[in-house]
Amino acid sequence: MTLTPLTADIAVWRTNILDRLASNRFASLFATAPPESDLRLTALLASAGSIDAIDVAVPRGSTSYPALSAVVPAASWYERKIHDLFGLEPLGHPRLDPLILPLREAQPRPLPGQRSAIPPLTPDEAAIPSRVLGHGVFTIPHGPVRSGVYESVEYLVETPGEDIPYVGIRVFAKHRGIERRFEDLDVSDGVLLAERVEGIASVAHALAFCHAVEDLAGVIPSPRDRSVRVIFAELERIANHLDVALKLADAAGLAVAVSRFGYHKERILRLIGAACGSRFGRGVVVPGGIGCEPAISPNALLTRLDDILREVFADADLLMQTPSFLDRLRGTGPLDPALARRHGALGPIGRASGFDDDDRWHRPYDEYSDLPQFPAVSSGSGDALARLEIRWSEIRSSAELIRQAVAHIAALSAPTAEPADVPAAIDRISGRGIGWAEAPQGEVVYVVECDDGRISRCAPRSASFHNLVLFHDVFAGDILTDFPFIEASFGLSIAGVAL
């Protein structure tokens, strides 16, 4: 991780970013409002082996800046979020609708980084413009409350009847003010909140947060702890991919497949719970190492996992030979490979369209640098079927990575004492660290700033936030009945978008 010196010249900042994007990937953009100081914009760029920050100061009292999204389209949603949280207008933005917090211009903003009392916020849906373009086009609101067990998100489907020329996405019903809630926590409490940012990726968020803290403190966990982290991260990946298969089967009305993959997912979650006491893997990853030794031996865990996966793959083979299922996925919701690369699509969504930037291999952390790399396998067509193929491939590779991590643990001596508390080097840290991890949905990034051991700013970015904007671009030729298949194939979390 490198930090480019702060500049007050936004033109220089933009030029620096554009120059770096020739060989780097745009990873994030966020703002910070330090007390009694200029507001700061920070862009994150991912390169081979690192994620770097580029800052620019925005003078106090400024209400606007030249939009980065005018030259870096992937920054569009990030700038909408900054406008919601800070009231800072990106001049030249293509569509500056409220994203996570619809407020009137005169209303106070949360201002993450202020470390002050959070002003009362009353979201105002009337602040969201309503415009529909096209002859005979009308909107169908889908959500935020709908049948089934789904997160709170509203899709405004614009359609002349069957085709879907545009989908508006409203996620603010899920907004929880997470970024302000990190402020003034110590890092031990910070990881507890990080685990709850996106429940289905609790381990990945804990890893990214702890990697940022460890980067700042200069702490490296033991090889044993790093291997244990890998085991729980890959179990989380398997559970998430099974959930996607379950939802796709549900969209197709295949009751037996829904039952079977729900059963397999439940067994994985129970295995995680048996190993650490939490079905979500919470409490395992802490700054400096792990919070507990697995409650069952690694070899026993591996035996139980093999038993589960034997049935998973038998059922997967049957599902992938079901013509009525494959017909609904093949050619549905294709993401153009050029767009995937240009946007930097993350996780299975990017890999299914031929763009593979996996943090485990391109910016390795924990024991991944010592484990064999397993390339994801799919047709590369970028459709819903390719995204499912990627997930089957990743379940297989996750099982092998767990097997390798168990072998690493077996080669190490057993722990000689109870897991230590947060190392002293972490207790009073000050400065900024950047951490990342490959969640089941793709890359999670955390920027953590601390002052004498207390968090002054934490900016998490989930893969779901970065990828959901691509949902607009995958409906060419698809109709209303394809919608549930496309949504399920993305496998995203709205909690990770709205924060």
C-alpha cells in the first residue's frame, strides 16, 4: 500500500488517476470530513500486489468539484454516494440521483470523519427525481418489500410491456449509517462492526478490516492463524455459492433442487458454527490473528466437508443436466466482456465475462501466497449460466484450498497457549491502513484511519457496491420473466451496497 502526497489541485489529482489507470484498476472513491480541516477525496487504485490511495483536498466551504465519473465511468455510483453523505456535487455527473440516502439539498449531511454527533436524518423519497423516457414506457416498482426472503431494495423496471430498456435501483431502505458508526471505536470493537456490514460475507469483511489494521500496525499473524483464516473464508465462499444455486433453482420453480441446495447450504453453515460457535464465522478473525482455535480438529472438519460436497456435486450434476433450467440461464443477462474489463467487474461476475482480478492471487494475503492457484472455469459468455459455472468451479477450488490449509496446519506445531488478545502494537496505533480480501462476491476493501487506537474514519467498500451498477447493463434482449434469474445470478448483497 502506498499513499500519494495530498494535493489541493483536483486537475492534478484527476490526471494522476487517469495516468495510473493505464495499468491499474479503479477500486474505490470516498470522502472524509476531518474536524476543523478541509474535506478530502480519496481514490483507490488496484495494481499487482497492492491497492494505493490518491488524495486531494477540497477547501472548506466548497460545494462542488469536477466529476471524476466524466472520465472514469466506474466512479459514477461512488460520486452519488459522496453527494448523499457530504452534499458535495460532482459537476458533469451523468445522473446525480440520490443513491443511499435521499435528502433535500438544505438538509444536514452525515459527514463521515467528523467524529461528532450525527445530525437527525429524515430520508425524503420526494428528493428522488422520477423520469421515464420512451414512447409507451411505464415503470413497474419491484420492492422494497416483496415475496420470499429478500433484502430491502426497490427496482424501478422501465418497460413498454415485456422488454426492459432500463432498471432504476433504489437501495436506501437498507441504509444504516455504518461509516459513522465506526467512529471512536477501538479496533477490537471495529472488527465486530465490520463483521455485520454484510452478514453473508462476515469473514471477508473481518479480514479486510483486520488487514487494514495490521498494515497500519506492521503486524503479521502467525502462519497457523493465517491458515485458519483461509479455512473459514473458503467455507463462507461455498455457503454463498450454494445460496446462489438455490435462488436460481427457485426462480426456475425446481422445488426439489431448492430443497437440496438449501439443505447443503444449511449443512455448511452448521459446520462453520460447529467450528467456531457462529454460523457466519464471526469471532474467528481479529486484529493480529484469530480469536479462537477451531472447536473441531481441521481433519475432522475436512472429513465432514468432503461428505457434504460429495452430495453437492451429485446434485449439481443433475441440475446442470436439466434442460428447462439451462434454457432459462443460457444467454440470459449477458455482461459484455469489454464493459466488465472497463468497469473492473469483481468476483464471479467479472470472471464469467473474462475479467479475472482475484485478490487471493493478484494481491495475496494470509496463506494464499503459499497455496496453489486454481483458475476459475466457465464458458466466458458472461451470461447467467457462465456465472453459475464460475461458482461450481469455485466451490471445487475452495474445497482444495481448505485441504491445502489443513495440510499447512498439520505441518505446524500445535498452539502452545490460548489465543492472545490484540497485540500491544495495535492498541495505540495512529495513521491510515488499507486492507482487502476476496469475498464470495468479489473484492472487499477497507480504509481505516486511527488516532491513538481509536477509529477516526473507516471506509468499507463491498464488491456488491461496485458491481450492482452493472445490473443496468445486462438486460439487452431480456424480458420481465428473466429478471429473477439475472438478479439471482449476480449473487449480491444490498446491505453491502447501502451500508
